[in-house]
Amino acid sequence: MAVVYLNCAGRLAGEACPVGNNIPVLLPIRDHNPSHSFPFVTVGLIVVNVLVYIMQVVDPRITYVYAAIPAEITGAYVNPLLQMQLVERGIRVEPVVNPWLTILTSMFLHGGFLHILGNMWSLWIFGNNVEDALGHFRYLLLYLFWGVVAALSHIVFNWASPIPVVGASGAIAGVMGAYMLLFPHARIDCVLWFVIITFVEVPAIFFLIFWFVSQFLVYSPGVAYLAHIGGFVAGFLTIKLMGGPTRILYGRRRFYYDDW
């Protein structure tokens, strides 16, 4: 799962990155945490993201029109020579839509098949339970809010960058942060890639802390790690400020696989 940005060569950076044998990788397969209502919003978000990705494949210009560009949003100066290089590679240097609106539109854009596959898989694993706990409408509003916070977390530290940013994983990181506080002991089936590939089952809190810490330790060019971190923290703090699992899951916590 990654928010990616387009490098100056016009290629989607960070779309695929070789993993060294000395770096453990933990990929979630599924969770053991049944929900009690159909996740209409989560399914709807997945459908919309997939449809938008198909549109991107059909017309790649959509990516450059609706991606978020920090320099546009902040009004920062961009070197004219760099502007010429970006134009040559199809990247806009003048906003087509309101730059602030692209913070939302960029959440539904992806940089490649593996990018959207990883994001939508993570959204399905963690989103249905968070939606079940928060309610459909509140979950949708918070999903968008976490995505905005994630984008701003990247923009604040890259305010003069003319490079487009795309991806839903900032918002999904918010979902994961919320999940960690709501269901810390739910079991997650994972693929562990460390020299060899094996399958493990771990508590959600272990997987999510592992994932969060990895955002500080692993570097892949083109991945907006600050967006992941900002989204995750926003999701965690939101649930904390709402009273935590004791209040949100009051009267139904016992129905979840949350004890082991």
C-alpha cells in the first residue's frame, strides 16, 4: 500500500520496488473479525477507485489533471526550466481544476495495477470492520478526512514540489490507525517474506505497529511515506478523541474476535 508520486521522467515511481532479503515484509491476507452489517461504503469506495483506474488506463491525461501537486496548492515558485521539463513529459504546470480540490480527487487515482491492488486489498481487510463500528455515513466522512490529513502531511514537508501525488493509501492508513485502536487483538493472516516465504497469524496490533514503524525505516523512491504516517496518526487519534473502543463498541464488543 503506497501513495506514489510521478517522477520527472514521467514514470510512476514507487510502483514496484525490489525488496532486499534482509528486510522482512509482512503482507496481510485476511483478518478474523466478522462484521455485522454489509460494508456498503467500503465496497462503494473500491468500485469507484477501480472505475477511476480504468479511466486512467484509457486516458492517462486524467492522472495529470486530477493529481495533487503541492506547489500548485501552496502557490510556490517553480523553476521555469523544471516547468519546461515537466511539460515535455506531459505533467501540467498550470492548474486545470481548483488545486485544493485535487487533494480529494487524487485520493481516487492510482499509479499502476499493483498500486491499486494493494490499496484496495488493504481497504477491504480493515475497512469493513471500521465501517461497521462507526456507521456508514460517519465512516465515509472520516475516510475522506483522513485522506485530506494524509495529503496535507505530505504537502507541508514538500510544499514547493511540482511532482503530482496520487493514491488512496493515506486515507486507508487512517482506516488502519482506527482499526488498531478498535480491534487490537483481532487476528491477521499474513505472508511473511524474510529470506523465504511463509504464512503467519499475528494480532492486528502487531501487524499495524510493524507497518507503521516500517514507514520510517524503508525507503522507496516515489513513495509519500509522510502521507501514510499522517493518515495513520489521524485515524488513531480520531478514535481516541471519540472515546475509544469502550465507547464506540459499547454493547457489542463481545461479538468481535478481540480476545486471545
